[in-house]
Amino acid sequence: MNLVIDIGNTLTKIAIFSKNQIIFNNNYDSLTLNELKELLNKFNIVNSIIAEVKFFDASLIELLLEKTNFFKLNQNTKLPFNNKYTTPNTLGKDRIAVISAASKLYPNTNVLVIDIGTCITFDIIDADNNYLGGAISPGLEMRFKSLQYFTGKLPLVKLAENNEPQFIGDSTENSIKSGVYYGIKHEIQSIINTYTEQYADLKIVLTGGNAERFELASKNRIFADKFFVLKGLNEILNENAKI
């Protein structure tokens, strides 16, 4: 079994794979050593991998090194795609993961992966398995916070879960909700349209914590997969466990 751990800006997400099937997954505000010990005692973990975008408890790695065949995703990790990014050392591990998933799950295909989380990332891999790059944009909460932080009087606004705001904001709060939400929605759709014009038979994958808010799946060959980062980490782990 493979254990994959994605330590993101907001949550730590874990999944356990058996023959590429997820048999357990969970999200944690911060994965503790005791919680990790419980997982290792419950499941027969052989290989493990961690990808992180922020600092975390180093004792997690010590335990994984002791109990499993452990890999830490870094610039020297073998990847299942050709990396054409001009600054590979700066490429985010979450972006590496989603492109790895696209490479393995949709081979010989032009794929655009859109990860809607703390940031919104757009990543393109072509049918020849070349990762070309993409774009990074502020996410939903970041945009709300920036409007409050960089102005004197605008309030900090949040969207209720599964709530699509009215398009015409009839108050300052509703105007902020409309501007942020529909700004993101139309930004994503415009970028999809541009990539679709340039790449034949483009497959589009939506993932990330806020992906379900924007109701884009099923349009323009768009597929939603909330486990895409975890699946990518599992593909990287499989690739490196062979070495």
C-alpha cells in the first residue's frame, strides 16, 4: 500500500492507495504524529511520500523513514513527464502532482489542469508528455482578504458554502461577492476558451477545495476530480518505488 500526504496552505490531505485505488482518505487541519502512527498501525503501508508547501513537523518524516520506504518530493525526484518549465526549482509541488496525474491518467492527450484552492493554478501538458507551464492567480479567500486589507472601508466578506451570489450586487457586501465570484468564474472560462483554441481535443480537469463552487464540470470536456493531487503523488511514488 502507498501512503501519500499533501501538506497544503490550508489543510493536510492524505490518501492510502492499494493498486492505485483509494481505500482511505482524510483531511486534517494539521496531521499529528499520533494520527500518523494510528494510520501506520491500521494499514500495511509499504511506500510513502510527502509534498508540502509550508513547514511541518519533521518528526513525521522520521517516523515514515523508520516504518516505510519513504520519498520526499523535491527537485531530484523522478517525474513521469518531460518538464519544460524554465525554473523547475520553483515549480510548486502541488502543480508537479497534478501534471503527474494528467500524464499517467490521460496519456497522449492535451490536458489542462485547473486547481482552485488557496491559489488558482492553470497547468498544461501536451500530447507528447511535455509540461509547458501555465498560470497562477489569487484564489477566492485571497481575493476577499485583499479587498479588505488594501482598502480603508471595505469589509471582509465570505461566501456561504454552496452559495452562488447574485450577479448584480445590491449592497457593498453583495457587490464584493459578485465581483470576486464571477471574476474568478469568467477568468477560468476565458482561459479555458484560449487553451481550447490552441490545443486540439483538449481535456480539462478541475480540482481543488473550491472547484465545486463554480459549476464548470460537464462543459467543454471538463471533468472534476477532487483527488487529482493525491493521485498525482501516488503516480510519482509508483515511479520512484521502482528505482
